[in-house]
Amino acid sequence: MSAAPDRKGEQLDAFRAPDPASGPLTTDQAVRVDHTDDSLTVGERGPTMMEDFHAREKLTRFDHERIPERVVHARGAGAYGYFEPYESCAEFTRAAFLADPSVRTPVFVRFSTVQGPRGSADTVRDVRGFATKFYTREGNYDLVGNNFPVFFIQDGVKFPDFVHAVKPEPQNEIPTGASAHDTFWDFVSLQPESLHAVMWLMSDRAIPRSYRMMQGFGVHTFRFVNAVGRGTFVKFHWKPRLGVHSLVWDEAQECQGRDPDFNRRDLWDAIEAGAFPEWELGVQLVPEENEFVFDFDLLDATKIIPEEQVPVLPIGRMVLNRNPENFFAETEQIAFHTANLVPGIDFTNDPLLQARNFSYLDTQLIRLGGPNFSELPVNRPVVPVNNNQRDGYHQSTIHRGTSYFPNSLGGGCPAPAGMDSTAYTHYAERVDGAKIRQRSASFQDHYSQPSLFWNSMANWEKQHIVQAFRFELGKVGAREVRAQMVHQLAQVDVELANLVARGIGVPEPQGRTGAASKQCSPALSIEALSADGSIRTRRVAVLAADGVDERHVASIREALTPEGAVVDVLAATDGTVPTADGEPCPVDRALPTVASVLYDAVVLPGHATEASPLNGDQDAMRFVRDAYRHGKPVAALGNGVDVLTALEPEGVRLSTRSHQLVADQGLVTDAGPDPAGPEFARALVAAVAAHRHWAGRRHAAEAGAPGARFARPTAGTRVAGCPNGCPSMPVVKEET
């Protein structure tokens, strides 16, 4: 396909500031400034004069640069790109941007964390926002989702309570960007509808390796409407081409100090390097007549439709290929709203969605200073806006003619499109009933799906969840809140509750056995969501010291760079290190400025000494030790193997002689003097592509869970690919 014009980029051209080199410095009134380093004063040491309009303007503008940050999702990063459908979806929806595979729709995507302020770190344990604005030829469509498919509450009236609880404690504004505190856990321990989202929050999904390796979900059930008015329930899924990968909690915490911008830097750097992130948009479709065939309510935002019941149908792909030019003007001022729809997509009666439809618009009015935020360049549709909305703060359009309808003086314009097939038409649905404040009984099962999630995790994922609960609840001062939470976990799975209780000093629950659900959904495990063996954009550290074998370094670069990996040579100091031949080997980074948490794998080349000089280097040994305990691939050539041997890895085989390639549990070694050959390269690429290697490593003993494997449900038929041998989910026979 030939490159399509970027309609949004072309539109933004009219708003881009001129090149700073195009003329001299001026005031806001375009008056040229002769001097900007000193205020106008009476003499060299006299008082500053009020008539210095340049100084007053400069300070006034500076004093008013900041706007209120978002109440939630304050910290974010974004990028432009495009979306294109694979084929027409007209059978289900008349949305034009889903109808023509030859049309690329411009998009802007903003990723974010929820709890912390703009200045918080990227790698906190939190939900991640995944909001996409489609600049379609029918107007703007916003798919405002998260990287969890469920939320913490069922009804939007509880949203202020939830946010107040998760935000820092009011008396001391602590903690920043974290849920490990009393008020959050007090709230969720008394609000069992939160349990499903809490399970996701305690999993590694809450600490993604990269926005580029993170799923996105629309959370709610929406409705597709086709040209004849037939409705189909739909749930939206974004799946990253690079697979789903996460950090572990220890490295996530260290990242917050080493590089608090870890995720936003990763996104920016990948796009700048031309390694454009890509996601596939998929949908789960449920015919209207099947609304009540599930054992949960489709309108409940705390529930998923298991993919084994209704498979995800891929319908298109999104590519992010352009970074913003000004963070404030674009990423900070972009305004998303769940009610920004286009023809062919409609709401359901999900009570949380209905509240978001009010709240998102309401919050932009104060954050962006009035109702004209849609005229900001990043928010403008790429098609004309024609209505009778007028005036207000920051109105930038010079309207002409009448501003009401009906009118005769303006020729009746702008007139409604009526039954025009391009106009938005709400889905015709009959609704009747008494006015009540009461939750539907179909929303009341709060334990089966959290149990389903737990059952679906691999053993190492369960260990991480137990660790996370112990860490978070261990920060809670109120013992009664800890006990309340363990009681709730016992309704999900008693084994989980017991393991958590043992770590936080509260009694194990009595009188319950087993789990709320015996079923399993393999699609929920990260193990089922790895990529296709690619190592594109993975960062690999090569540790070097004086006497490094340049052949080893060169062979590693030659093996990994064509695969799309980024290879950095690290040494004790910047500049160069002498090779075994006395030649300088360029150093990309000094070891004291980085850490293994910023890399995906480590390679230890050989050196021209009897023992590797890395073996006695504390920084190098810590780097390798941390990479190993975080489950990352570690490779070694020549006497670089000695460094791994010094770590005394238990139950892992290492190469002990020349020309003996050993690849075991993510450790790839060859003790021979030769550079990396094709077999070594293939084994290293495979290890890096697998991301993490937990089996057999010490991690299991350190996990906070007791080393032994978790119990598996025994009844039912095992699902192919399920890590725990759980019974299969019932399939919806009438699936679309």
C-alpha cells in the first residue's frame, strides 16, 4: 500500500510556530525586543520600572503556564499514528473507518498511569490508561480504555469514593503513585466488586515492560450498529505485535530511581529509531439475542467475556509512527471523552460507562479552561465542524451569520442531516421500569471471575501475585484492614488467602476450602501472549573491561543488530576500553550510570586474562546478579562463563569446555575462545525472545510463596495451553 496522506499532520501545519531562526525575538504583540537579560531600571542599581512591558509580559506568561493536571491519569505519554482495518466490518457496524481497508485513519494515543501526579514515576504498580482518538472522516471517535479489561467499581456513582481511597492519604499526601496504603485497601476490602481488578493490579500486568508490550481494552461492553439498525454487543481489545511482557516488582522499583521516565523514554526512542509500535484491534461480538446466555452480566464492567467462550476477532491494526512536537500542546492538552462516538458505534446501559459519559466532558471544562477545548489543534476533527455553539473562553473561530435553529435569515443553515445515512442515529432500544437505586442481581457474583483469573496464572505469576499482596498489605498500618482483605481473598481462593495471611501477620481464614471457580482461561496468562520470536527493540548489555575480546563483542553485535535488538557496550568508565589486541573498543554507557533493570539481557564476552576482570568488579557482578534473579537471559563466551559460575546458579548447566554450547533456562554459554557462532546466536536470540526464564532459578525460593508449586484443580477437562490444568470454559454456541 502506498503511503497515505496524514490528514491530521497536514491540519497541524497551520498551527505550528515558525522556525525560531526565521526572525528576531518579539513580544506577544510581535514587537521586536532589543534586550531580554535585564529589567528596565532607574540607573544600574535603582528600582525596576513598572513601564517595562516586556519584563511584565514575560513574567505574567510564565506565572500562568501551568494548567490543572488530570485528577486521574495525570502522568502520560503519547504519539500519533494511523489505523487501518483488515477488511470491511459493514456486516456489524456502519462506522466508516472500519469499512474500507484502503483508508488509513489518523490517531493519537495517550498512555498513562492512574494514581500518581504528573511528576510521578512510570514503573509504579498501577492501571495504565490506553486512550485512542481516531480522527475519522465522520468526526472524532475516542476509545478510552485501560490495560486491564475490568474496573474496580460497577457504578460510576462510586468513582469519587474509589479515587479518594486510592489517592495519597489526605493528611500527609503519601504515598505518591502507589496503592500500598490504608485507605485504598480499606475501600477494596469492603467493596468485593473490586476484587477482580485488584487481582489484575497485583499481577505483573500492572508493571508493563513497555507501553509497546501492553494490551489495551475498552473495558465496557459497547454496541455496534449496522446500516439496517441491527445491534451487536462488542468488547474491544488491543494486542501488541511485540507480545505482552512485564517487569518484576523489584526491578520496577529500582527503575523508579534509575530512570523514572522508563516507559515514556522507551516509547519515544522506539518511534525516533523507526521501530514503530503496532497493535492489532480485535473485537468480541455477541448477538443481541445472546445477551443473557452468560453467567454474568454483559453490562458489568468488573467482568470479562472469556476468550474461550467468545474468541477475539482481529479487525485491523494500529501503528504509532510520529512523536509529538510539543508535549504540553499535544499530549497534555488532548481531551478524551467516552461519548465521542461516530455512526455505527453506540453505548450500552453499563452504569459505569454512563457516568463516564458525563464526567469526562465535565472535567475538561475546568482543566482546559472552558468549552472550546475541542478547538485546540490536537483535539480538532479533520473534517469541518458546523454548528451553533458560540463564544466562551478562548474562542478561536470567527463565526458568521445566525447562531440558532430554526432560522430563515441564514437560509435554515446549518440544518440537521435528518435521515442522511451519514448522520449519527442512536440505537433504538425500548427501556422501561421504575426509578430505583438498586443494583441488578446479575451483578452480584464478585468472586468467580477473580478466581478464574487466579486459576489461569502460571506458577511464577501466582508467586508474583502473592508477593504483591504481601508487599501492599504489609504497608497497611491497620491490622483489621489486613484481616478484612484476607477474608475477601478467601472467597476467591483459600490457598491464596493463606499464603498472603502468612506473610502479613494475620490469622489464616478458617472454615473455607477450595476456590470460587474451578475453571481456567489460558488467554489470561502472560505465557499465552508472547510474540512470534522477535527481539526487535530489546536492549542487550555487553559488559567489557580492559582486555576484552573484540571478536566476541563484534560477533554479538552481528548476531543481534540485524534482529532489531539494541546492543550497548558497558564498562566502568565512558569512552573506550583497550581490547585484547590493544585497540580501543568504544563504550556506549558507563556502568555507574545504568543498571540491569534498564536492559532485557546481558552478555559477558571473554577477556585476554586468565580470569575475567569482570569477576571482581562489584558493579559488574551486581549487574549480572540482578539480571539473573529477575529471570533475564544471560550469555557468556570464553572466561565470561567464570562470572556466571561465581554466582553459583542452582540447577542450571553451564559450558565448561571449548566448543561446548549450553543453553539452559535462559543462560547461554560457551567456554571456548571463539566468537559467537550461528548456533550460539540462535540460542541467544531465542532466550531474549522468551523475555524471562523462571523455571529452576532461585527466584522461586525468593518469591514469598513457599517454593512448592501451587495446587491445581483436578476436576474437569484440561484446556490446551492452560498452565494449571483447569476445566474448560463453556463455549457460547451461537457465537458470531
